[in-house]
Amino acid sequence: MSKSVIIGHAGQDGVFLSRRLSGLGDEVVGVGRGDLNLLDAEAVRTFLLREKPDSVYYLAAHHHSSQDRELPQDGDLFRESFDVNLHGAVSFLDAIALHSPKTRFFYAASSHVFGSAKESPQNEATPFQPMNIYAISKCAGVEACRFYRSKHGVHASCGIMYNHESELRSERFVSQK
């Protein structure tokens, strides 16, 4: 039996992934907001050493919607986005590189990294052209995975997620309005 940690397990993708992995017989450990300080490298290291997962799925994301009632200042949005979309992921990548080299890491990126791509469909060779803060932070997350893969040999995979909706989306998403 494999053990998987899902960061962002309560979100749409986390719920579906948890169900799928559990159905396959995996032990699933879910981490949601408030369960673990992703920015605390020592806490992440301790968590990783305690849980000893075969896989970590990093689905956590900080995304601002134009539909949100309160519009944060750009500086605040940069800090919040990079904290979740990059720095939290780096906490895990670093802990895996140093203490759990057999653990596989998956990072959920976003099609926003392509911006207004000239080609369709996009592929791994399509250049990144981020056009918003969320996309910039997701590009940085992808690059961090590439770095840890090439420099430290971490099995770090990135999936580029395109818009997808389900009944699990919160009411702020278009499909629920």
C-alpha cells in the first residue's frame, strides 16, 4: 500500500484525487488550511519525516478572482500568491531533497502560465507568458520543480491544469452562479 499526502485536499481536485487514491487502496493524508504552516520549513520537514509518504500532491493554490468582493492590493496579492504557490511548494521540495529522496512530488500548475498563447493546443514547448500575479507565481512553482529535479534529483512532476468545474466548486466560481 502506498501513502499519499495531498496538500489542498479539501479543494475540488483534492477531493476527487483523495477518492481515487483511496479507491485504489492508498493511505491518504490530507492537509488543508490551518493543518500545517507551509512556510515553516522545519514543520514541513517534521511532517514529512513523520508521515513518510510515497507521494506528495501539491494542489494548494492562492488565486484571486475578479469576482471577489474585496480587491487586494497588488503587493499583498504577490506576497500571498508566492507564499502558497511557490514558497510552500519549495518547503516540500527542499524537505524531500534533504530527507526523503524517494518521495515523488506533483505540483499543480495552471494554464494561466501560457497567457495568450499563439498556438493551440499548448504543450511542454509552449513558452510561458504569464499575464497576472497568479500566473507569475505558478510559473515560479514550475521552475522550482525543474530546479529541484535537475539539481537534487527530486522526482518532481508538474501538471498544467486547465479550467475544470464540478459541483464541488464554491459559489464564487462561474459554474455555481
